[in-house]
Amino acid sequence: MKTALILGSSGLTGSFILEKLILDTDFDKIILLNRKESGIINPKIQEIITDFKDEINFDSVAKIDSIFSCLGTTRKKTPDLSQYREIEIEIPCKIGKLAMEKGLQSFHFISSVGASTKSSNFYLKIKGEAEEKLASLNIPHLHIYRPSLLIGPRKENRLTEKIFMFIMPIFNPFMLGSAVKYKTMQIENLSKSMIEMDRKVTNGQVEIHEYESIMKNIK
């Protein structure tokens, strides 16, 4: 039986993963790191409340097999660049380091298609930096997911994003060859794929998953 830790369990992807792990018989414990109590009551769940600034106490945690990192923000929600970098890079890496002391085997990180430290796009550059820093931790199995636009019932009311979520799936059938990676994807499918990937024994220490490799894990 395995123990999973979810970063960003209150977000859309994180909540999908939490919902599925609660029903998954391979996992008998789910650790949630949150800034405030979620209100979710389940015998599998252990919730640790933290502001992520002070050292997180994992003394009560026997082991951590897998981390599902679903943290994310926007420049509108987090205009302070240092706070933005903390959420996107520092927190996942900090938790990854601590979990290595608890036997961490697999780290699943949601990045973005086009992520690169050389990108002129701020968001993609930050994601690229996060990927590189996580890779430097030498986690036994680091899975990096690079979806394009994710479709799902988001809490935020962002008109432009809603328009794109309506229009972009229309173009999916026409995205072939090197353009396949830009196909839109349901958030639920991404969460399913991440959990299925956690079951597999992989050879590579760092594996990057784009549209096709993500979708082939959907059952």
C-alpha cells in the first residue's frame, strides 16, 4: 500500500486526483498540505496545515511514496514575482526534498507545453526553471506533464479562458504531427493519467509526457 501527498488539492486538478485516490485501493494514505483546513473527512486523509514559510513537520508521516504536484497561480492572482516563483518553483522543490527523506519514489509535476528556461514567455520560462530544479533533486522517478489548454469546470470566472475552452477543442482533429501536443485535454483525463503512470515501473529518472503519452494512459 502506498502513501500519496497532494500539493494543490483544493485546485481543480488536485481535487480530481484526491477524489480518485480516495477510491483507489493501491493507496491507503493521502497527505494534504494546505494553507487552511479543507473540511474533507475521510479515514485515508491526513491534513497538514502550513503557510509554507516555516519548516514543515513530517514527523507524524511514516513514508511518502508519491507526490502529485498540482500547485499553480496566475500573474493576476499573484502579481508579486517572488511569491509567484515561490508557488511555482520553490514550494514543489522544498516538499520534494523533504519527501526524499521519507522514501519518495515518484514525483508528478504539472508543467506546460512549451516549457523552457529559454522561453521569452514568463509563464513558460518559470515552468522550465521548475522542471530543471526538480530534476536536480535526483528523485528516483520524476514525471513532468506538459499539457496544452486544460478543459474543466474552473472556479475562476475568466472570460477569455472560457472562450478558448469553447473554441480550441474544435481544432483538435486538425492538429496532426508535431502539432498534436497542442491539443486541448480534459482535466479529469490528466488526473487519471497521472495516477495510472504512478503504477508503472519506468526506466527513466525524468520522463516528459505530452498529449499522446498522457492520453494513452487513460482507461
